[in-house]
Amino acid sequence: MNKQATTVRAYLLRGAFLLSLAFVIVMPLALGQTRSRGSKPSVAASMKMPQVPTATGMGGGAQAVRIPAMPASQLPKATSGPAGAHAITVPPAPQAPQVVLYDQYNNAGTNATSSQDFEASLDAFDDELADDFVVPGGQSWSVESIDADGVYFNGAGPAQSFNVRFYTNSGGLPGTLVESRIGMSYTQSNSTFSVTLSPAVCLASGTYWVSVQARQDFTPAGQWGWTDRTVQSNSAAAWQNPGGGFGVCTTWGQRGATCAIDPGVPDQVYRLNGTIGCGTGTPTPTPTATPTPGPCTFQVLIVSSDVGVPPTTLQSQILAEPGVTAVDFFDAQFATPTLAQLQQYNIVVAFSNSAYFDPVATGNVLADYADTGGIVVGLNFNWYGPPFGLDGRWMTGGYTPFNSPAPTNFTNSCLGTYDMAHPLMQGIPAGSLCAFYRHTMTLSPGAVSVALYQDNEQLCAYKTNNGHTGVGINAYVGDFADTWSGPYGTVIVNAGRWLIPCATPTPTPTPGRIVLTVNERRGQDRVLVRLRWTGANTASVKIFRNGALLARVANTGSYTDVLTAPGIYTYQVCEFGTGNCSNEKRVRGP
Ligand SMILES: [Ca+2]
Ligand SMILES: [Ca+2]
């Protein structure tokens, strides 16, 4: 593999027109490797496999569950069973200034419950386990790490990384996704798995759920389980298996009582570490700007250097997206666009294959454009380094979500673990977004990954710099080599849908009926938004943000939201089950 990559690199360096030759040599080899990658689990059978659902289950569009044809004893299990029994050691206190924010690291049960993102062939068994905690009133927490007690079973591990997700509370189960950190690194000491959250997660007061999920291939590493806890704090732990492989709890249910996994042992063993209070500076109130949201239309400019080949496929893909009114092409092999040229568009896509006419000037003008509110989406080979990569301020001034230069990784892979709830990933099917010409990327400081490939390489990440968010996609998407497939154009337009303030239809308000007021606490990169309302007469209310349902909560008259991304956010509170809604309130993000 290394030898082939070196060969390809040499071709690239000798001249981009030779890329086609390298493509012919490498492509069949890579495909062959992909096909031969399948392997059989060699797991000693000890536990009874939960019953799997039939493909012809309930009607109403139920889909067949894709279960590999192998004995049930060789498939993942929901629980370690007694094989998971172990003595737990409470980990030492975190180093100052971090403190233990929340602690239920005690009362370990015998079993551990599966919470794992398996390899693609076992996606039907991907499962997620969550437990709840409360951030006290008046506090905000910067959660910097989680210690989860766990064991490997059905194999010896190790996990490649861990995904940690935070949800709102919805009737004693996880509700809306608040923050997620996927592909996080971890350390193991005895049975303590310590996962560092990068960047830290800021939570306002309220009840939350946290899930810890191992990214681990069943073959050959087996399974990871989160240790069950005999004592219950707050609500009982929740578990889900959206792919249906286990035949229980395809949506969140109580792990013991509903999903029947280790019933009677209700919680999980874990604790949260970090600091009380978010941000480094003292939050200072800032007057709320009230710009007029623009229309929901997108004008996209593709700035690329690709041996004179226009990016027609990507262009067509973007143009087919709802709301896109223009997709133009600027050939950056022969010139550098001016800021004024870029500013005629609200999304600029930049990628290279041959060298940019002026990599420094191009990166500089992209950063200028980002500074004025433009959305920059970068793709490969921007992170190649000289001579084919991008340079200038977008690469060196804190804008790029990936570090450069990044080694090439010329193998095929498709979308693996990703945040389905993230705005960038709306409408992106699992297993889509396939690419060959990729890099082995590392995240730049403060960048957040939203998607990985199936081989755990970064696929998509964003980075907020001085209040402006840039997006990076690890794929070459030009037409010089037809080596990619899937809706990359949707991800690009999603960046605009997410980051560009835009008037969206909201529920019909009944003026004067429900009165909504908003109080903001502005931190350096967060805004805590406290909503207060009067006049709602139903037991629960729906809270809308930018026209989308944010939460359904008890009608307590208040709700706190945390904004971490720039943009203008419009809030509205509506009675549940009636058409009565409050006035709208607008808040500017960080
Ligand atoms: Ca998976
Ligand atoms: Ca609990």
C-alpha cells in the first residue's frame, strides 16, 4: 500500500497530466483490496444471541435488516453477560483546574452493555448507550473528558476511538442532540476508559444525556461494553440499536426495563470532568444585532485548478440542490479571483489538482472572503502542501479545519461514522460520499469533525475562526479523474443552509397570546440563551429554532439553549397540540 501511494505521489509531483496514468494503475488494485477485506468473526460462542427480526416485520415501510449470513453465535451481542465481571478502580481526580463535574463512578454491576459503532458490514448492530446527569441551575459546565468504566468482550479490543454525544432530556430518555464529538482519542487505565473531548463541550443548566460509543471493528477486535451500575441516579440508562440487528429498541428505550438488557441493573458507571463555567473570558453583554435575514438562495462559485478541466459533475450536483440559483466556475490555475469577485457569491468552493496560479494569494483572498461572512468549503488537494496545495491565510491563519500538509491516502472509502443530526449532514445517506483521492487528515486546533470514512479517515470537519466557520471535505471531487461518488454537493450547500442567516417559515403566531422574552449570556465562543415565556396553557410546549423543532419540554416558562456556531437564530415557543405560538425572538450566535 505504501509503495503504491509513493508511486502515485511521484506521478503527481511529476505532472498532473500523469495523474490519469497513476489512476489506471492504482484503481483496480484498490478495488481488489476492498473486495477482499471481508473476514469472518472468530468469536467463541458463550451467550445466546438476541432474536433477530424478520425482514417481513411490521408494515408501513419497514426495511429488511441487513444481517450477515453467519451463525448467530458469531454476531455481536447486546451484553457481555457475566464475562464482563471485573473489579473497578475509581480513577484519580483530574488535574487542576479541572474538577469532577458529575460522578456516578461506583456500584458496578456484573455485566457491561454494548455501545459500539461496528464496521460497515455489521452496521445493523451499531448501538448506543446513554445515561443522564444534571447541570445545576445557575451553572454552566465545560465538559473536557468523560471516564467510562468498561470491558472488552467477544474479543480483546482495542477500540480505535470513541464517539461521545450529548442530548437533551425528553421524558426520561435522550431527546435532541446537543453536541457530539466523534472519533475522540482515549486512554485506558485498568477498566477506566478516559475520553478527551476536543473541543470541550459547554452545557447550560438542565438535564442531559451523554452516550459513550466505541468505534471498533468486531473483526478482529470484538466488542466494547460500558459497565452497568446497580444503583440508579436520575433516570435509568437508555439504549438504542437503530439498524435493528438486535431486534429490540430501534429507538431509545430504557436499557433494562424496555430493552431487557441486564434488567434490574439500571445505570452505567461513569463520571464527567471539566470546569464550571465556559469560555476563557468574562461573558460581556453585546447588543443584539438585528440584520435582515436574506432569502434562502445560494450562489456558489467553484474556484479550482484542475489541469483546465471544469468541475462539471460537481457543478451539476450543486445546481440540483433546492435554493441554489447559480453555480459558476473560476479557473484558479491561470489567475486568482479578487475579493469583489468572490463576494458575488455566498458560498465559495476551493480545490486543486494542478497547482493554483498563486496558492498564497488564493488562500489570502479566501480568508478575506470568510472574514466578510462568506462561506468557504475546501476540498482536496488543498492540504497537499507545495506545489498542489492551498497556502495563504486560509491555511495558516486558523481557518482550515485540517492540518497541512497531510499525507496522501489513495484508497477507496465511503461515509462511516457521522453525525446524522448535524446540519452539514442533512440528507446524506449512510454509506454514501465515496472517494479515492484522500489525505490522512488531522484536525486543526478547535476544529470539529462531523463525519469519518469507514476506514476512520476524516471526511468532513468545520472550524470556527473569529466567528466565521469554514468547512473542509477530504475528497477530490473534480472531473479530471472520475474517482468519487455521492452527494458531496449536498454537503456544500448544507454549509450555506447552516451558516447563512435565512428567513424560514415558522409556525403561525397568535400575537399577544404567548409572550417570549430572551436573555443572553455571551461567552467568547458560546452564547447561553435563556428563553422565558408566559401565556402558554398546555402541559408541554414546543421550542422552535430557525423554524425547526428544537425541543418539546414541560411548560415551565423557561428553557436554556447554547449557541456555539455563528449566525442569526430565531426562537419561538408554541403550545403543544394547538396552533398558538409566541412572538419570535432573534439572537446572534457567537
Ligand atoms: Ca457502523
Ligand atoms: Ca441515570
